[in-house]
Amino acid sequence: MSTTDELLKRRYRVLGRGSPLFYDKPLHLVRGEGVWLYDADGRRYLDAYNNVPHVGHCHPHVVEAISRQAALLNTHTRYLHEGIIRYAERLTATFDPELSMAFLACTGSEANEIALRMATVCTGHRGIICTRYAYHGNTTAVAQISTVFPPPEGLGPHIRAVPVPDSYRDPRDAGGALLPDAWLQSIERACESLHANGQGVAAMLVDTIFSSEGLPELTPEFMAKAVAIVRRAGGIYIADEVQPGFGRTGESMWGYQRYGVVPDVVTLGKPMANGHPVSGVVARAELATEFAGKVMYFNTFGGNPVSCAAASAVLDVLEQERLQENARVVGEYALAGLQRLMAKHDLIGDVRGRGLFFGAELVKDRRTRTPAPDETKRVVNAMRDRGVLISRIGVHDNVLKIRPPMPFSRDNADLLLATLDEALKEA
Amino acid sequence: MSTTDELLKRRYRVLGRGSPLFYDKPLHLVRGEGVWLYDADGRRYLDAYNNVPHVGHCHPHVVEAISRQAALLNTHTRYLHEGIIRYAERLTATFDPELSMAFLACTGSEANEIALRMATVCTGHRGIICTRYAYHGNTTAVAQISTVFPPPEGLGPHIRAVPVPDSYRDPRDAGGALLPDAWLQSIERACESLHANGQGVAAMLVDTIFSSEGLPELTPEFMAKAVAIVRRAGGIYIADEVQPGFGRTGESMWGYQRYGVVPDVVTLGKPMANGHPVSGVVARAELATEFAGKVMYFNTFGGNPVSCAAASAVLDVLEQERLQENARVVGEYALAGLQRLMAKHDLIGDVRGRGLFFGAELVKDRRTRTPAPDETKRVVNAMRDRGVLISRIGVHDNVLKIRPPMPFSRDNADLLLATLDEALKEA
């Protein structure tokens, strides 16, 4: 076994220094189980970050499904196979009935590529409205809407990135609603300018929990109005469920359901098969049919029997272990704990989130709400040193990102909160 | 178990009729082993088509590697892990020494996306030269160069698709070399027009065995001149090794090595992990470093421990079972057999290929070399009905595509040839 330093040196040579690593002291991991990760020295870490191992690291039911199917058959969707059909039926059944057809691919980027191509091909328009500080993937077209990392290729004339309301800082009316509706106004303006420059409006694509943007709280009214503006302009509504999907928010299977507006297309990724590279698109039948009639879409690995076995096993575990309910209950419990920490630590300016995706926004001064990104980074590293893994997000890079595997328990939440209490004391 | 017809009906409902299926009578598969596939009725088929199960369907060494690592740890490259570093070292060691750095992703489309972005970001130009009737993947940017399926979005001003020489039909000089150099001339013209319209030349990207184009035989001189033209114009040379790579051509590990020109960037896909969704890019260090310095590239599933275990196991089997050598020996044997069939069946106009990727071009008339696409389709379906799986490719859709898993034996080749002999009699 290499030491961590030797490994780092070898990594720099073959993968480069540009390949991102977490933490000031990178973690050298060798084993995972449930919500726990173990490093090369045998030290245990509570995983309060990773959403890809959705039902827990190395869940035996998923591992068994992968092993069994990998030993039996792994081909592609140009042959008939029960697995993909059964999985696609099962998956679409978890959506509102109009979202009845599915495409399977391998990554969130590929899912968003399909959605963007579907919007462009089916509307005949090119313009895409996304949000500022969003992340949706790494391919050329998707990098255009991943505004958190501005692509060096520059932005095309078809892209409009609108700011998401800051539910912590933006002014509110007497009833608590955000004022003014700068977001809706900027969507209106984006539609107008896309019409003016001849691109037209093909779609608005948003992460329905606005993860990179720092988990702002948007209301159903907000979202309904935003979607109505886009649809009036001839565009479709694409919900990126890579972050909130598969029950993470506790309240519903899909993040979009919180707002009560059914999307035209939904994209799925990371948690779908617990780390096996599987992603998907679920769409209204008329859009899916029109797209497939115009584009010869085939994905070699997408929907292969092993991928479908893994994805199906994840649905089994979600049901059997009632993990959406666990996300709701433990999420509420942890959020209440964060609120108690806020009463104790001035550094915490706001606490928000849904289910097992929540965060604390750190500020230098609660009155001015001045972001504290350096302190946030120090807290994340201090947590790692104390054996709890989290990260950070947000427009100001000052929101603690807490998004553990779904079997996260109250005991796990207690350890997270106690460790955060200590880390905040030193930040 | 559903009957095949019921399954087809369910599939149409949830995946649509646009999702492509092989053969007039779709195959309903349930099991695979080595070069054999089994349908729901227990019928056995010789697989002479699939290159994804590179070392054979469900190879126990690969299955064991996947099962073991899936039970141990499956995270991502933002933590240190031995597996990805060891695999990347091992992979890059199979290339010419200047190709020393690697990126791992999940699909061939994603690998080509990285290569195209690398070309654009590092050269500062946008123009891409590809070939006519090529296939490189399904994302927006890659669909632009997948000219075999013209994208309904239309082609951008940065794309130039040049015709590949037809080694069967184009005239040759007394020494047997292709004349005139229409291909080289069209590359020259593409460069000029990309400069004239302000795009500049970022790259030429080609499949080094020209699979979709029908396996034309190009000489090292041809390729050296083509690459020199592109490099003189400021572009880089990207070799798409998704089809010929990992020893398939028998003569070398990588298809580009047949021409003696080292690419700037190489893209890898399908066979890399025997069906587990893994792909990669291997590049000159200066390009990889510049790209990673300018683009925050991270791929959630790319290079995860299970993917690397699967990919590493494929390299083990390639070495242990000497499969590149097998591809050379059995490929030559099968090609000689195809030539004997050509002497017997007027329908075969030409026979060509390398290692375990070869084909027979079917023509209505050997003198006029008129393509016979309908007969080709009939032969492919007749082969399926007789229990041997192949497909078809080429500019005229009249080349039998034979590309079996790498452990294909002489006995397998004999069965393929005997069955083809029968199928040709009836076509």
C-alpha cells in the first residue's frame, strides 16, 4: 500500500493537478459501509456528504443484484430484455401519470444532454434559460448551463442565466413572500431577449432543490409563475432531479412535486443506482415520441441489464427500508439540531433544507449578513479532521452542504451536530 | 416470463418505438457466456457482433472484480484511491510515451466530449474536421460529427465532414495506391474554409478503423499526410479508439498505431470494461494539463473504484489469455475463409478488415460494384435466424459487420463461415 503522499504524487503525474480533490488533507479511502467510510489507516468517517451511495455504501442488496446480473448477461437495449422494461415501468410509475416514457443513459450530463436536445428538436427553438451558480454536468452543451464554472469556450447566444432568489437576504412582504419578484422579471426579460435575437425559448432547466445555488427556499407560487412564463414563450420546463430525486427531500419522491407543477421532462442521475453509472430521462409521451422519431438515439451502456438490476435494487431498498420517510424524520430532527446550534453560534446566519439535504449559511455578521466563505472552508476541513464528511455550496460559497446517504439515523445526526458544535467553536 | 411479443408491446409503451432494436425478429436474450448468447427459449447464438463484452460475455475474472469492489467501496475521484491511479498508470503505459495522462469518464460520447472541449479550449479554434458516415456518440456536440445520423438540429459552421476514400471503388495507380488523393484535398479545403469563416481548425477526429464508413483500407502515408495538413492549420489529431482499441485489430493495441502517427488525444469506450460503463481520454501531458487548468472537469462516476476494478480486470484477461494475438491469428483465418466464400458467391465484391473486425461488401454486380444493401439486410437476418449474430455498416449499408468478442476461436470462425455460406445461397 502506498502512503497517501506517494499516492498523491503518482496521481498528479497521471491524472494531473487539475483533477479535483476534497479537503486540505485529501482523504485516502479504502472501504465503505452504510453511512461510514474508512481510510487507509483504518480511521472511520461519518459520511454526511455523499448522495451517490443513496441507500448506503455497498448496500448488500444492490451489490448482490449487480453481481448476479453481471454473471448472467450484460448486453444493450438493441436486444429485448425484461430488466430494462420492468425497471422503466417501475420508474415511470413513481411520477405523475403524464410523465410516462423513459430513456436510460449513464450520467447526469448525458441525461441533461437528452433533455436539452429534446427541447431544441421538439420546440424548434434554441434558447435555454438556466440559473446562475447552477451545476448540471460537464459536456459542451451542458457546461453552457453549468454557470457555477463558467466555460472557457464562452457562452452561446442561446443561453440566459437568471439569478435565483436569495431566500435569506432578499426583502419580503408582510406575509413573508419574497419581494420584488426579481427572478420572475429576469425570466420574462430572458424570454424577450431570446425572442429578439432569434433563438426563441426552448426550455427552462433548473435543479428543483437549487443545490449549487445554496438551497434557497422557493414557493410553489414562484415556480408556477416561472414555468407559466416559459411555457407562454413556447418553451418547456425541465426539472433536474439529480440532487433532490429518489426521496431525498423526505416530503416526496421528486423535488419538483414540492411546487405542484408537473415538468415536461425530468432528468435523473447520481443516486439512481447507488454509484453504478446509470442516469435517465422521464418525459411526457408526446415529447419522447417526437424526439425519438427525429433523433436516432442509442446509448451503448444505457439501460443495460446490469445497470437496470442495480437501479431496480435501489428502488427495492428505498421501499423496504422506508428511506423517504427516514429522510423526512431524520431531516427534520437534524434541522432542528442545526437551529439549536444557530442559537449558540453567531457564525450561523441561516439554516435551511429539506429531508436529508440541508445546510447552514455562515456569516461574519448576522445584521449585515456578510458571507463568511473562509470560515466555511475552515469548518468543512475541521469536520473532516474530526471524522465527519461534509462540503460547501452557495452563491457566496458559505453554505455547509450536508447531504448524507439516506439511511442516516438520529444517532448519526447527533454525531454530526456534536462535531459541528466543536468545529464552529474554533472557526 | 413474458412472451417476446408481450415484452415488445410493453417496451413500445415505456421506451417508445424509436428505441432501436436489432433484426426483423427482435432477439429476447436472457444469458451470455464467452462468445455465446442464449434467448428466452434456450436457443444458443454465436455472437459475432458485440465488441462491448470484449473478453467474452460475463467473463468470470471481470465479474469477480466488479463484485469484490462493489462490496468494498464505490466512491469517486475526489478522494484518493489506489484503483484509479494504478489503472491510469497501467492504461497509459500501453500507449506511445508522449500520451501519458488520462481522464476517466463513463461513455464514448463523454470521452469524445472531453476531446472536443480539449481541442477547442487548448487551440483557441472551433473548427472540427470529421468524416462522412462516421459515428462518435449522441451528445449535442458529438452528434454534430456523427454524420451517419444527421442531427435534426442542423450542422454548425464549425463542422466539416470529409469523405473517406473508398478503398474498393476509388481508382489506384500502378503501385496500388489510391488516386487521386481526394480525401487529402478535401481536408485541405476544409481547413481553408474553416479559416475563411473565422472558426479556425481545432481538430480532426477520426475512428482509426473507420467502422461506420465500412472499414476502408487507408495507408500510413495517407494518414500521415492528413494529420500533417491538420497540424499545419493549427489543429490537433484526435483518434477515436472506441472501435479498434484494446487489441481488436490484432496487429497492435491501438488502431492508430497501424499508421505510425501518434495522436494528440485518444478516446476510448465500449470494450474498456467489458460492458461496465467506463470510457477514457488519453492525451499528451501538455494538452491534458492546459485543459484541466482551464476547465473544472469532474465526472461523478468516471474512474470510480468499481469501474477501475472492471477496466483493470479487462487488461488482466487481455494479457493472460493473449487475446490480441488471438485476434490476429483468428482474424487472419476468418478473413481467408471469407475470401474463399468470395470465390464461391458473386454477391461478395470485397473482403477486408483487421484482426477480429472484418467485413464482406455485397454487390449486385462485381464489374459495376453496385452496392447490394437489400441483400445485405437479408443476409444479416438470415444469419440471425440460423443462430449467428452480425450486423451491417458502410456508406452504402452493404458491408457485413463482423466484430465478435475477442476469445472468438477458429471453431467459432468455421461456424460463422459455414452459416454465412448458407445465408448467401438464399440472399
